[in-house]
Amino acid sequence: MLREADRLRLYEMHSSDVPLLEACFKGAGRQVNITAGDGFAGLKALLPPPPRRALVLIDPSYETKADYSNVIKALQEAMKRFPTGTYALWYPMLLKPESRQLPDRLKRLGAANWLNATLEVKAPPRDGFGMYGSGMFIINPPWTLEKTLHETLPTLASLLAQGDGARHTLESQSV
């Protein structure tokens, strides 16, 4: 997974999950560092990285409404400190207003280049509760990623479908 010169820093808010992460990366040695703590705070300390190249994967729990605002603030600050970084943010597709508004808020961050890929495995729930898909918003994506997603998302939607309503979307902006 990692090249010899690569480094991986992982932050996990739930201390009970840290041993699971450590087990997944057993044998990785000093390339992987796992910290029990707040990844948003850790991000501030790590940017910009010494090699001036990095992929930052942000995967919040979205357990509270504040996580949606925290994501926006973290990306705003990260993009100021390290504008050439690649940032990949996972978000749940829920009927909650915070979840539905997040992609538009991300588009307004001012990044020149971004991709927004969504994968819905079923129709939104009629009762309004539960996740029906996932999205990935990627700032400064690798130049081949859009083509790859365009080719693979239809197959993923078909393979992962849980009844009617499975679909995908792919939006991008390149300046």
C-alpha cells in the first residue's frame, strides 16, 4: 500500500478502535503512526508536510452536527497552509439538511480543481432515517481519477445495489 518513502498518519477519535487500526498495519514499522485523538487538530500540526506532497483523507464520524462545520473549517485552514495538497473527504448521504448541503458548501470553498463522486446503493429511505449512499469530495484530484471514476462508478452502483434507486453521480471542476 505504501511506497518506501511514504508515511501514513492516522487519527482515531474512538480509543477502542485504535487496536483494530494497529492490527491492520502490523509490520508497517515507522511508516505508519496511529494516534488516539482528534484528526482535525492533528491536521493543523502536520501541514504542510516536508515533502510538499500529500493525500489527506478525512473521514469524520458525523455523529454531531458540528462535524459538518468542522470539516469546512479544517479544509479552509488546510488549503491555506498547503494549497497543493490532495484532500479526499468522505461524507454520508443522509436526508438530514447538514448532509444534503455539505457538497454545495464544499464547492464554495474556492478550490480550482475538485471532483464530487457519489454512490447511492438504494433509494433514500421514506422514513427519512438512515444512510443510502456515500460521497467523496476530492480537492486537487490526480488527473486520471475522473476518467477512472467515470469508468468504474456504473459497475459499482450495479454490484452494490440494494434494490431500486441505486445510482451514481460524478461532478468536477478544473480550472
